[in-house]
Amino acid sequence: MLQIRLRQGNQMLTRRTFSAALSSLAAPRTQPKNILLITVDNLGYGDLGCYGNTQIKSPHLDRLAAGGVRFVNFYCASPTCTASRAGLLTGRHPIRYRLNYQLRPEENKRGIGLPHSEKLIPQYLKPFGYATGCFGKWNLGFAPGSRPTERGFDEFFGHRSGNIDYYSHIYNGEIDLYRGTRPARVKGYSVDLFAGEAIGFLRRKRSQPFFAYVPFNSPHFPNKANLSPGESPEWQAPEKYFAEYGYSPKETDEVKRYRVVVTALDDAIGRILGALDALRLSGSTVVYVGSDNGAFMLPQRGLEVQTNAPLRDGGVTCWEGGIRVAGMARWPGVTPRGAVCGVMLSAMDLLPMSLAAAGAPLPAEPVLDGRDPTSALRGDSRPVHEALYFEYQKHQAMRTGKWKLVRPDPGQPWQLYDLDVDQGERNDLAATQPEQAARLAARFSQWRSSVGG
């Protein structure tokens, strides 16, 4: 076929390539999306109205879910705070870099924590012109080189450790509140402080693409180590949120106090989302909100006030209540309104999702365990992951399709559950489906060896 050739300098363009060039010039370049990732701390799977809770008021998160997609098979990387956050920010399983545990007090304050060899979401986004900020709980090490502003974040305001007193900001006997790398002395309810800092960041960076990571410390359970002698641990929130329920601020029922804490958190998130609206940024911002891991079941502390129902158990276990988390996303032009996503996804997918939103390529190295979830966000029901694997302390588990393999200790036999009909993991099928259990056990062993087992 005769092709028309057009001379441009020393280059010869075929009609086909010339037309393609004209099309690329005419088509507007897709602008990178702003990215807002909000994590909440130890929220129960069943603690929000959009997940069926009728006792806790969560209007802002319920509205976000109604305007986007709500996840029902979304998993954290690990059932504890440090490791789950590491997996989210690296897109890699924490076992790969030996951080599959919760940092101890001194490690939180001055330890390396997440190895410096690991690259985080903001470090991938900075070359694409993103402003980056982190406001809230870090929990990944605070030695020189480990701090947020040394790991890709332009700004940081928050605490080093796994938890603080919501008002005094004390962790294990020390005030733990930092701006950048320097101690900060700011009064106020920590949740409100972090929301305010995030909103200020959005306002300052509205003219360029931004990545805002807001890891709230709420509704993490109260820790006696953060209190003065004689004080008893209790869930903390401003008085106005007690009034919303008709409760006294001196209410002693911890179940009621917990409801108030979640509502205060919901309101703080609502203020951030409201700021996006006021700044006319909602249409250009990808929003994700989800729990870092499942709620802890703490009857020995009198704090078993949360619910992971209908899931079994909770944090620091690999039962579904520890690893399957409440979460939702809104991506204008991608997520349908009011959708429920049943595709199995992982918090490690948030790194590939962020790169997709930025129009940035996935790295050739290192190996990522996260996958781009965009197809699932659009409503495609095809699997994103063939399997997900979990290990924390002695607990091990994997999920593939409807099958869940789990054991609390390597010295115990594997248990097998069909999650399509048994989300609560009550009917162990290992004895009646021995071949299936053996196949999955072999796959787990192969995976464990591949990541450094």
C-alpha cells in the first residue's frame, strides 16, 4: 500500500504515524490525580454504619462509601500496626524486609524500624512533581534516616510511636509529638490536630498534585503506660461528641465511650473531605479510608468494646477479624457510586493504585506484592490477586478464592475454611477436604520460602 511521506527536518513520517502525532497533540494530557490516603487505627470491621452498625454514628464515612466503593474483602498486610503500615507504604510484604512485628518503645522513639533500603509511596511520587505530607501516627522508626521527612515526605506532624494519650500526647512517659524532626508542643485533641494539619497542607498545595497520608491514631485503645500514676485508661473524645449521644463526658461505660471516639474521628475525616469540596479538589482527588488492621479483642483489659462481626477474633491474629478490614475509596471517573467491591484486595495495592493515579509506571525493582486495583475499583469482578499470604508471630494464613488456610502456630495442623459460606471461620473443613488443605499448605510453604522463609 502506498504511504504518503511528509518531510520534517531529517525525519520521515508515515501517514499513520503523522496522524498519531497529531492526535497526541490534540488530546489533552491526563492530569495526575491528587491522592489522599487516610488510615484509622484498630477500627473494627463492624464499627461503621455503612457496615451495618446501628449504634455508632459515622455519617461522613457512610456518605463517602455511598459516593464511591466500599470494600468487603480488603486485607491489611499484617494484623498489627507497624507491619501493616510498612506493607501499605512499600507495596511489599513486611516479611520480605523482616519487619513483621510491632516496634517496641525504644525502637519507636529511636530505632531504624523500616529498613532504609525500602522505597515508600512518596519517594515514587516526588519525581512526578507531587507535594507530600504525613499527619498522624508514624510507628516505623525515628532514628536519623528513618523519619518521615527523610523518607519522601515534605512535611510531617504527628507521633513516632504506636499510640499516645489523645490529649497529653504522652507515650511511655514522654510527650511524643513532632513537627518534622523536632519536638512540638501543641495543645489539643490529637485527632483534631492531625485533621487540621492535613487541611492546612491541602490549602497550601492546592496548585500542584499532592499526596497526603493521614494515619490517625484513633480509635486505638487507651494504654495505661501513657497515663499518670492512679489514672485509669478510658476512651477519650471532646465533650461535644458525648452530647451527640446524650451521654455525660464522665460516662463510665466503655462501650458508650468508644462510640463517641469513633464519631469524633468520623467528624475529623468529614472536615478533611469538606476541605476538598471547599477547595474544589474533590473531582481531582483519589480518596481512600481504611483501618490499619482489625480491632483488638481485649477482654483481659476490660476493653472488648469493638466489633469485627461477623468475622472471627481480631488484631495480632490471622483470623479474619485481624486481617480483613473496613475500607472505602472514591476515585472520580473510576469508582461507581454506592458500589460494593467483593474482589480480594490488599493494602499493599495502595502503592500501585497511587502510581496509577499519578500516571507513573510501576518500578521494575523491587518486587511488589501489591497489584494495581483499578479494574476492581471500576467494578470488574475478575481477581486482582491469585492469593494473599499472612504471617505474624506464630500465626500463619493464606487466602485464595473462597478458601482460607490458617493456623495459630506452626506446630499445629492447618485449618481450612470456605469463606463464601463461613466468614466466621467456625467449620474447619481440613478433615473432610484433606487434598485441598494439602495443596494450599504446599503453596504457603513455597511462598514462605520465596520471601525468605
